[in-house]
Amino acid sequence: MNTALLIVRNDMKRRLRSPVSVICMLLIPIGLTLLVGLVFGRHGTVELSHIKVLLADNDRGLAANFLKQGMKQGRLAELIDIAEVDSTEGRSLMGEGKASALIEIPAGFTTGILDGKPVQIALVKNPQETFLPLIVEEITKTMAVMIDGAARVFEKPIGEARGMLTADR
């Protein structure tokens, strides 16, 4: 322990004899921060470009419609451009890098939710992009949580109205 204190004491003495190095260590980060602030300005705004998302609805049911409409309203509509495609076309467009993500709603999605069974939404992210697909992933997770919560809260009324929800009328 004494050896460590001796080393620290000697180092502090050496640094105090030459305060220029301590001042430089403090001024360099401050100077760089000021330089970056002058170059990029203080009043700039950062805007995300619209995120191109492909949506393949293989279900065409009530829950799939809820998911689609939820992504097309409010602030999400300002952030996301959704193009509805079929799965084959969507995977082809994703292969060409024409979108940030592809969301595939599987057949039987609504029926699975109404039956209380686990369902999955497939999300294919564009590997050429890093940030925008992550935003789509978080939005998709949020929508999935909302649908799950609605299904749990309205489980009893959904069960009672099941005949009307699945009928072709």
C-alpha cells in the first residue's frame, strides 16, 4: 500500500512542476468541442428520411388490418412510407435493396389471435442499412405488444363476438 501511495505522490509532484501538460489535457477537449460547434452550428435540425417499408399481408383479417392501419396513422405516417406487396414481390424488392424492411403478416394471424394462440410477424431487415431497419423493428415490436395487450384486455368480448368477427359479412 505504501508503494502505491509513494508512486501517486511522486506522479503528482511531477505534474505540479509542469502544469502545461495538465492545462493542455483540459483545453484540448474543450477546443475540439468549440470547433465542432462552430463548424456544424447550433441551430441545425436533424431529420430522418422517410423509411420505405414493404408490408405483405397474407392474412387479410381484422388483426392484420389493425396492424396496417396503426402504421399508417399519426406520426408514424410521417415517418414511414408503407407499400403493400405480396411476399414474393417483397422478398425480391428486399433483395434489390429497394426498402429498409419487409413486414410479413402470416396467414391465420387474426385467427391465431382470436384463439389466444401465439402468432409471429416476420420482419426482414435490409442488411445494407443500419439505422432505419432498427426503427422499423422497434415499431413492429411496439405494434405487436399493442395487439397482444388489446387481445388480452378484450379477450372476453372477442370470444363472445367471435362469430361476427370471422363471418364473411
